[in-house]
Amino acid sequence: AVVDAKVSPSDDGAVVVSVVSSDATRAAMQRIARRYAERTRANVALLEMPPLRHAQRRPDERVHVAYVSSDLGNHPLSHLMQSVFGMHDARKYKVSCYALTPSDQSAWRRKIEEEVEVFKDVSALSNADVARLIHHDGVHVLVNLNGYTKGARNEIFALRPAPLQAAYMGFCGTLGADYMQY
């Protein structure tokens, strides 16, 4: 199989992973994802931010699940995830969303804003400030809905603001990152 992979800055400053292949192997995809994760970690190292320490969840405390995405508006991700945000049992889970882009004023964005307990537009904050905010908010499970897609800010996840971090929906492959448990 011929695989051409490159890691390069895009117009909006994000890093884009592109793979051109008709039959890239899983091993090749993992190598490419790991290269991207290494670059993300290198970006975070420049911040010289001390590691965030996580308190253990109290037995009587609800699990705080938070979603981070640049696509919380009129976007296919929101179309697919729309009902998920409001389906958590509020007695057991606190659900938050952190929007990486300003509101597009769409019905999709408004519905998500209404269905979660906490919705924060963090589009104007730095990666370090978003990570500190998520950590301060006491998030237990942080879900990356972008992965390696346009608008992703994986540096937030590389700063490990939550004790458990998972990638879901937005990117159909591994992130190859040790800071993502799932």
C-alpha cells in the first residue's frame, strides 16, 4: 500500500493530517495519528503549564460529562448528536458542552444549549485557559467530538483537564494520543 502522510498547518492555524491511500493499513493510520499527537504535545510543552491534578469523585457526586467541539451548530456532527446531549439521566450525570466556535444562531445550536446543564462558548479563550476552566468545573469525563478535523483544538486535551478523556463521533480513527484513554 502506498501511503502519503503529511502534517502541516492549515489556514486557520490548526494542524491537518492528510492521508492519501486506497488501502492504508491500521498500522499506518496509527503511525500518522501518533505523529500528530506528538506535535500536539510539543505545542503544549511550549506553554510551560504545570500538570493539572484531579480530585477523586465523591460517591454522592454526579458524574460530570463534558463535550468539546467546534461543530456545535448547523453541522452534521450536531445533527447526529443532537438528541444525545439531553438523554443523560440528570440524577446521575451533569452534562456540559464547551463550544470552540461562536454561535451560528442556528436552531441546532439553540437546542444543544437548552438540553445541557451547562453550555460555555470558549471560542475566545486560549487552549490553556479552556483546559483550566474545564478542570476548575470539575469535569470527570471529557469527550472530544472533533478528533483531527477542522476546528479541533487537541492541545486542550493534551493538557489533561479531566481524569478520563475520550474521542467520539467527529473523527473515524484513532487519535494515537496517550492523553486520550478512549
